[in-house]
Amino acid sequence: MRRGGRLATAGAAPGLLFAAPALAAIALFFFVPVAAAIALSGTDFDIYAVASRANLRSVGLGNYYRLAGDPLFRTAVRNTLYFVVVAAPLSIAASLGAALLLSASLTRWKPAFRAALFLPVVTTLVAVAVVWRYAFHPRIGLLNALLAPLGIGPIDWLGEPRFAMPAIVIMTVWKNFGFNMVILIAGLQSIPERLYEAARVDGARARARLLHVTLPMLRPTLVFVTVMTLIGDLQLFAEPYVMTQGGPAHATLSVVLLMYLEGFRWWNMGYAAAIAFALFLAMLVPSLVVRAMGARGEVA
């Protein structure tokens, strides 16, 4: 047994030697910054501490206690949860619908449609924001023009608090659903055709094949897409930053946007680090829950 253990250790040594540069880079650029951020979250590091280390004080868990009583943080959490609850299901449903349509189509235009639907994902957000600002314009916007025949008056999408976040949701779903669509198309292509042939022989219609063949076989891909969508939506930042700057009246202020404002505009770096770790826990919990649900479904 000892000899076998020595041989295993000797065989692992070359692998560890080759992996050492990558492990060192991971430690340097990931673990060290994370450890520094944890330490920073226990201080009152601000612009005065930049000038002199004498102004830096340890506050322990004071920043986290401050989070619990900060009304602006509660507003940011509420806005972020609203965005996740509304945008994530819409994005996944749009991605799945587009993937099913493109997978079922046998025309020669299928690659062109895939490229067109994926194009918003690779388009820079600034260009997307310019286009959607015109679409949301209260007087000449496309959305108000479409709603006018229904008797709905002009809506100031980005200027009214109750419509600002739905406008961000619409733009975000349009821009990002193509990424999940490509992943789901790959998952659909991995389903064996013989399962569909057996279902047709048994007399299963299209709806039955979708419910009893496609969706069960696509479950691992859907779990992955759901987890990635939740993580991405919880990190909502660029869209409200470019479109509304968190307004109007903090209606589109997200947790990440608040963290940015605290850290890089108001220079409350310790408090911003505490917000970052609170967001990390917020992303960790639903991710573990969704993965656990997916694992139980696969076992069943």
C-alpha cells in the first residue's frame, strides 16, 4: 500500500508542476483579491484613507449592519428581485421558443435566422441603448406607436418610475435571449432522433412529444441556462447605468449599480465591498437551489 501511494504521488508530481503556473495565476488574480475584499469590507475605507492610512479604521461587521438598515440598499434589492422574477422567466421562455422554432425548421435560411437572433448579444450596449431610447421615446417611440391603436396614450417609459424597470426588462430580454437560444439549440440537437420516432410510432402528437421527450431530455441544459440567467440578472448593472443612471427616483437602481456608486462615485470602498459579498450570497443561494432541483429531477 505504501509503495502504491508513493507511485501515485510520484505520478502526480509532473501534473502539479505543469499546473503550477495556472494555479499561481488563479491564486494571484482571484483568491488574493477576494481575501483583500473581505478584509476591506471590515473597514471604513474611503477617500480619506487613500490620503493617509491613519484614517483607515476597522469596523468589524459594521458595514453589514449598515446594509440591514439602509433604505437605499433595500430599494436596490427590491428592484433587483423584481428584475430577476420578471426578466429571467421571459428570457428563458423566449430562448426556448426560438430554439424550438429554429430546430424544427428545415429551410436553408435557418443559419441566417440564428445569426439574426444572436446579433443583439454581440452588439455593444451603447448602440443598443441608443436604438431603444428612440423606441421608448414618449412622442416618436415605436412602442407608443404600437400601443396607440389600442387606445393607450403616450407613455414616458424611461421617465416614469412605474414604467422604467419594465422598459429595462424589455430591452434586456431582447438583447440577451439569443445567448441562451444557442445553448438550447445545442441541447436539442443532442436528443436522439430515435426517441421522437418511437413517440410517433406510439401515436404521440407534437405537444406530447414536447412534454414527454423534448423537455425531460433538455432538463440538464435548462438547469444550466436557468442558473446562468439568474446569476446574470442578479448582476444587473450596464442597462440601468446606460439608460437611466438608476432613476427616475431610484426606480431602476440595482444592487450592482449601488455598489458602483458607493465605491467609485462616493468612495465608500468598505461599504461597497460589503454590498459585493451580500450580492455573492444572493447569487449563491438560488444557484444551489436550482442545481439541487435539477439533480433531483435527473435522478427521478
